[in-house]
Amino acid sequence: MSKEKVWIRPGTLLLSEPFMQEPLFGRSVVLICHHDAEGSFGLILNKPAANPFDEDEKDHPLKNFPFYGGGPVEINSMFFVHNLTYLTDTVLLKDGICWQGNYESLLEAVEEKAFRSDNGRLLVGYTGWGEGQLEEEMKREDWMIYNGPIDDILSHESDQMWKNLLQKMGPYYKMVSNFPTDPNMN
């Protein structure tokens, strides 16, 4: 890894190194929502998860939406990423991509068909790092950093997101994107 400073900020995407075998983080794309000296907070965007609004919630407006596993922390909490900058209490990250906002505003946007699966992601849980933890993972080269445009991130199919983003990063990363998931099966 280069000795130059690595810039992680809200809107940065972390792409796991290609041979990470941990099921939740292998070939994951993490959207950084907060980063400072005390730690980092992110949401995995490309790992499908069960919809928490099961049979008991037949009429819930989010019942038919796909959900994603945002990370292993607070898996009973829901988060959302979207491009609806007008939602109350939303936090703009970068390139028109936001996270969170007022829950009632989200439900209104769903009812108005403004929040859809092609411009928003619903997630359960989050990924977090304590002070210096992410920096240590960066030194071990567990993550590749994508700081390019993210305005189209929500339109990527979850199973192709990791590969598509790597291919945007240049020739070396395009080659990395084609590494087999299990090198022993090559």
C-alpha cells in the first residue's frame, strides 16, 4: 500500500479485497456515512437480507421491498440510503446520495412511489469501526477505496456492484474484479 494519506470521508465506498472469505464482508461494498478520529460508520449495500416485515405485518408499506444486510451491528435497526434529498432530516453524503431521514417522510415517499428499489436501499444493521480500527484494516489491505462518483450506486444490481465499481477504478482493478471467489476452484 502506498504511503500517501488515504482519504476516507462520508460518501467513500470501501470494497473488500477479493479473497476475503467472511460471508458478510466478502465482495462487499460499504458506503461510509460517518468517519472521524473516534471511528467510522458504514452500510453494506450489496448483501441481500430478509425483509423484517414478515407475515405479521401484511399491510406494511415496506413489506414488498428488498432489504440488505447493512452490517453485523444492531441488526434489529433499519437504515436507508436514497437519492431523495428533500426528505426531512436526511443526511447528504455525496453526489445526491443520502442516508436516513425521518421515518414518516420515508413512508410518505413510498406511498407517493418516490422511494423505490431503484433509487433507495433499505438495510438492517450497520458496520462500525472504533478508533483506529478501520485504519488498521486499511494497512492490512482488507479494503480498496473508491472515491469516484456514486450518483448511480443505487441502480447497480447487488450481485454485480462490487465488480462494476472495481472496473471503474482502472486496469489493475478491472483485473482484480475477475479474480475467482475461491482461488482453489480455478
